[in-house]
Amino acid sequence: MEIFFGVFTSEWEQRRAALLHELSLGPKRRSSAEDEMKRRLKAMAELGGDGGAGSGGGSRPKMRRAAARPIFAAETRAADASRPIEARLAAVALGSQPAVVKMASYGGGARVGAMLNYVSRGGELAVENENGERISSREDLARLRGDWNHLFQNRVESRDIGSFTVEIATAPVSSDEAMHELVRNSLTSAFGDRRYAYAVTHQADGALTVQGAVVLRSGQGERLTGDDKAASIIQARYDASAAAEGVAARFSFQGYGNGVEYGASKLRSLVERHDGNVRDDRGQIVGDDKHAGDLVQQEWRADLHSRKGRDVMHLIMSARAGTNVEAFENAARDFLAEQFAGHRYVFAMHDPANDPKEEGDGGKRPHVHAHAIITMRSESGDRIETTPQVFREWRATMAQMARAQGIAMEMTDRREFASPPAFTRNQVRPVSREGRTEHVGTSEAAQGRYDAKRGGRRSLAKAERSREYAIKATQSWQKIALASGDRRVVAYAEQQRDHLTTSLSAGQAEASVNVVHADFGSKFRANLVTLQKVVLEGQEMRETTRAEFEAYEKKVETALFRLERSVGPDERDDFDEVASVAREHVNGRRELMELYEMKGQAATERGERRDDANEQWDAAVAKHGEAVVEAANDVLVDIETSREGLDRIEAGELSNDPRVFRADIERGLARAAELALQGNTYMREVAENDPELKRAIEAAEQTQVRPAEVQGKAPANVDAVSEQQRDPRPEEAERRLDEPAEREAHELASTVDATNRLQDKLNRDKEPAQRGGETTRTDPAQQHIPRLEELEREELERRERDRDDRDR
């Protein structure tokens, strides 16, 4: 295809068209095209970067260096500005302030003058452009509009809402409701399905004057212009309708505007002029400002299909009150030069000391901030993207530049603190500017969002990706709390960790572990079965390494990819549901794996607690002997595990039969008492602090000293009666041996068997204990884990059986 460059009137358009044409020729010519683009950008930067040299510690715009970079260097800048999450959060815990970079608004070319006037406070404050030149006169500010014009699309704003008046001739009506029915019938005949609100004024001659606001776009997509031409169209439609046969009416438009702000303002003004006697097209009363705002914000917004030009954007960078103004100005200058190289922009500082605007009028804000007006399109034709990831990159770059100027600042994410989402300027309107600006919401939902933000209410995003990020942040706060030696940092980190943990628990929903079944085609069904097998492999993954989990996750994604390829148009919704459940299951396994990692790391870093446990163990071994302590510890661990399971049943965490755990406890106590009677001194020492164990030993001693004929009768101990009724065991028969010789032989055999088992266990534990100095043997709490895991598996199997029964 041949390109005729003469059809482009501007030189930069000719150059851009030539480069785009060269890029379209394929990879063989692409490298030369990019080199040419880099060369021209570098030359452009050199032409613009010579002016404005000055001092300031390297705070001048770096146009030459930034423009000479590759065209698509956003990833490189993001990598340079990124910092590990632990480093960022640790700095925040030490007092670093968060980087704040906010998008205030967009504007078309026609609004540039007004936006520059706001930033410069009507020309009273000097602004600085991308070349470091200071502009202080109103004439120079006015010329900026012309200098930037070649970068504007100058797209006209849509006409969304029109103000109308209708004169209805004298018509007999019996009541106010009949009058409103007549007015709505007339307006609907002219406007069709468009939404509107109106107020009625009675004239002396009996005529009615109706004033109101109407959405200019219909449900079919027709948009009225809100002027005399639109009035003639509406008039013709009304005259041709049945409503015109009985009542004459004359329609006219008085103006139009763009967006919900204009509509809400017009409707509030109508409510104020008519003392709340305003109704909408459905007959509902719009009695106050709140109802007017809710009507436009919540009901009319979707019908507007509003659009406006985005030629420039208004960006705000702010810092805490008391931040060094000069250092922050240098940081803002460096940030703009780094992030928006090749774009045209101006910025100005607003600090309470030099702001000419009074506090009551919205000036002299207590915090230091800078306003920037930036062209959306650069000199090379690239447009700025405004996505959440881009805003994150901007905050990281701003924090990097602030730190270079000696300001402690970090990029933060609200998911790291369980902070509520921010409110936008369209959701609130200011009611007081004394000190910190106070707002009210434009709707009930907006008011709730404003109250949550200002009140510091904890909130966590519901998206699965955000939950995963919050879990990562929780782990980071845990690491900081364990690693830091500063009490303030530890307290702050633990507080944030607890906030996140609470928010995660509150929003935790029980995820289904079964893949949804659907009646798809044969190929789709085969791929679905494969996916189900792959996903359910994770059911057997109790504690996996990260490498094993990543391999499992890759298999699931591969199965999903194959399944998606066999999806037909009618099966897309079913596939999306299947994929969502499968990924939710994988995310659950990821969360479990990360929690195990965090638990393992916390266990390795909890040295002091383990040292105390080891010291207690060593003291017990030195006092009673290792074989005696080992024998007692095995029985005590079983008892504590059963007790913990019983506590979890009472707390509602498990639904097992509590009698099973009670029986396990009784058997454990009987074994413990038997060891104590055989001379295990460590068991007797533990019993001094365990009343239940002490009673079991005393009962066993009473049973042993009774005469043989008394033992043959029913025992007086109530616990013993209950135990015999619930769980008759061969061990009890052995304890009731009548012959002393047989009892002595039995005790000797039991002691030899226990000694042999303990010796085998000591041999197995000897080498790990020498190598690592710590084993689960020296940490009795760790011995609870296998039993608890067994209980969890039993509970999971029971729930699956219940679910299968319900499905059948």
C-alpha cells in the first residue's frame, strides 16, 4: 500500500504516518523504524531541554534523559521504582507517609483555559512547564491553549440533559392528581420513553407552565440537541399525538449540559424554586436535594451515555502537612519529568503559606500539594493510559522521587491495610471548607462510602485476586513483626496483621470443592472430566511445597485451556462457571500452601519459645530419666489431643460425636494412671497440675489396694462405672487379675515392652536431634498436629458423604 504523505497538513502528522507505515511493513523494517523514532524523540528533547537550566540539586526536568529512552519503557520505569512489599510496609511502620497521586478530572480542549486558571489561582501563582520555564502572566497562560492545540482532538461533549418549558393552554382538571396526570400524558407524548422531572405553575388565566429537565437520549439511541431544532421535533411529535386533540401545548428548550453533575444541579435548582413540588415521569415526588441527586445519579445515569473530550488531565500530588515544601516541589517536578516525558504540561504548588485563595473559598488547605495539567497525547502521538496498574506505577515513581529529596514516602495499596475504597468527587459535594473539607454523599450508597473512608472502617475487596494479595500482605506484616526489634514497629505490624486477618475471616465464604457438572457435547464433556480429575488431585494435597503447587496449578490451567477450545457459543456461560469454580478451588489450595509456609517460617523464627520448651524437657529428663519422660509424654499428648478435639466440638468447629473424644480421654487417663502406679514419677508430677489426671491416679490406687472379693463387686468410683459401661476393654480385665504373681508378670512384661518401644524411638530421633537440635519430640505441641489433621480429614469426609447423599 502506498502512502501519500502530502495529505497530512501538519509536519508531525507526516512523520508519524511515515513511521506507522514503516512499522506495518513487517519485522525486517521495524527496528529501523524504532531507531528513527528514538532519534527524532532525542532531537526533540534536545531542542526543548536547553532552556531553564538552574540550580536545585538536580530538580530540573530531565527531558533529555527521559525522552532518549525506548518508546515503551513503562515496564522499565516500574521495575526501577518497585520495592519489596516487606521493605515498603516496614518503612510505613517506621512513619513513612503514603504517596498520593490522584486523578482529579479530564477536560477537553475548550476547558484548558478554565483548568489553567484554577491551577494558577487566576494568574496569581506562577506555573512551571515541562522545560522548567516559569509562566506567571495571564497572557502567557492564554497562549498555552494555542501551543497545545495540535495535541487536542477537540471532541465535543455530548448533550445529555436539557432544560425545557411547556405552556399548556387552559384545561379543566378536577384535582391536583388529575392535573399531574394531564401534564405527564402531554410530556410523554412528546418525549417518548425519555426520563424527565417537572414542576407546574398555575397562571392567572388557568393555563399551566411546566418547567423541568429531560434526558436527551432515548432508549433507542436518538439524542436530541436541546435547542430550537430539537424543540420543533418535539412539537411536531406532540401535535401528531392523541394528547394534542384535547389540550394545546407549546414546547421549548432553554439550555442543555453534560453529565450527572449538570443534571443534578438543574434538578436541585428546580426543587428549590418550587419548594419541593417536583415530580418525575413516574409520578414520584422529588421533594429535596437528596431525592434530586439520587434520581440523577442512580436512575438517569445509565440512560445518559455521556461522553466528553479527554484532551488534558488534572493530576494532584499531595503530602502530609508539615512536609518540606521545596523538597516536595522538587519531587513533583522530577516525577512529572520522569513519568510524562514527551507530553506538554504545567504544574503549580499550593501550600497554605503562599496560597492566595482563602480557606473559606477552598484555598489554604493544611496539606502540601501540587496541581498539574497534562496533555493526554504526547508529541509522538502516544496517549496516556489510566488503569489501576498505571496509577500504582505513578505512586511508586512519586515515592521514589520523594525519597531522593529526603522525604520518607512509600507506595501503598489499600489492600495492605484493609482500608475502604476512596470516594470520587461525583459521589460527594462539599458542605464545609473549614479545616479539612467536609462532604455529604450524593446518594445513600455514596454517603456510606464517604462515612467508611472518613471513619477508617476496615474493608477488604471481594475479588479473589485482592484476597490473595491481602493474604500476602498479612504474611508480610507477620514477618515484619517477628524480625523487627523496635516495639513501635512490632505493635504497628501486629495491629495491621490483625486487621487483615479479621477482614479475611469476615469475608471468608465456604468454597465448593466440586466442579460444576453440565450437559455439554461429547468433546466438551470429555475435557470436563479431565479437568475434574486434575482439579480434584488437589484434594489429596495436604501440605505441599510451592514447586508442587505450581505444577498442579499449571495442570489445571492447561485443562481449562483445552476445555475452552471445545466450548460452543451456547456453552460459554456454563464454561465461565466451571472455570470460576475450578480457579476458586486452586486459589484455596494456594492459600493453604501459603499459610503452611507462613506457619513453618513462624515456627523456625520462634526460637525463644522452643528454647523454653527444650529447657523444660531437659529439666524433666535430668530429674526423672529420658525413658520415664518419653513414656509419660506419649500418653499425655494423646490426652491433650482428645481434649482439644472436644473443645473444638463445643465451639462448633467440628460436628463429631463428643462421646468418642470423651472415651479417648478416659482411656488415656487410665493408661496414665497405670504408668503412675508402675512408678512413673514424671506422670505424678504432671498430675499435681491436672486435677482430672490426679483423680484418675487416686481411683486406680484405691482399686489396687482393695481385697480381691471387693474388686469382684461393682466399683464405687462413678467414673469407673461409666467407663466400664461405655467401653469394656481387655486392659481392665488385666488390671483385675486376682493372682499377685500374674499381676507382677503382667506389669513386668508391660514395662519391658514400653522400654523396647522407647529405645527404638530414641534411636530414630537421635540423628535428627543431633543434626538440627530440635525435633517434634522436644516440642510436645507439634505432636498434636497428626491427630488434628486426622480429625480434619474425618470431618471433610463426613461433609462429602452428606453432600453426596443430598445430590442423590
